[in-house]
Amino acid sequence: MRTDPRQAKGAAAEQRAADYLQKQGLTLVERNFRVRGGEIDLICRDGRTTVFVEVRLRSRGDFGGAAASITGTKQARLILAARHWLLRHGETPCRFDCVLFDGIDPHDIQWLRDAFSSD
């Protein structure tokens, strides 16, 4: 089964994000958690806090770059998936982080801690 180039780039970005976050002291718990209506790229632990991570890769900035692509609709889908995950695994303090890759430079990484809230 062949993966299209866009999926391969996305998977590589997720792997780079996971590696980066682990170097920052987070522990990877799960990848690509999916429920009907939402998906979370990476789920990590930062001490006692569960961290739900959205990874965004944009090779061009025509539409505002990676950060601008995390719309209110996307946030709602992440929150929905996070609520399902917490119901299955137990309530803990949590936050939503984003790891952004703008451009093709693999070293150009931006980590937005507590990028948005579920309120």
C-alpha cells in the first residue's frame, strides 16, 4: 500500500514533533487517536498533565501559515476527541499544544504551549 506524498510529509512532521517534545521532557502516550468527529495527532504527558498536541505543517504561507490553519472548527474537533480520550483514560489536568512547521526547513519548529482552551 502506497502513501501519497502529502501523507508521508504529515507523518514525518508528526514524528519530528514527537521527537522534539520528548527532548523537551514530555512522554509520548499515544499517536493519532481518532473518534467520530475528531482526531488528535499526539497525546503526551507533562508531569501529571495530559497534553493534546496538534501538529501542523505548511510548506507555503499563502493562507497565513500553520498557526492560522488551526481554526475554531479544528479546535472544536480536537476538544471533542480529547473529551472522549479523557472519558476512557480518566480525568486529569490537560492542555492543548500545537507544534508548527512553517516552510520546508525541518529545524523550523514552533511549540505553542497551551495554544487554546476547551472553555
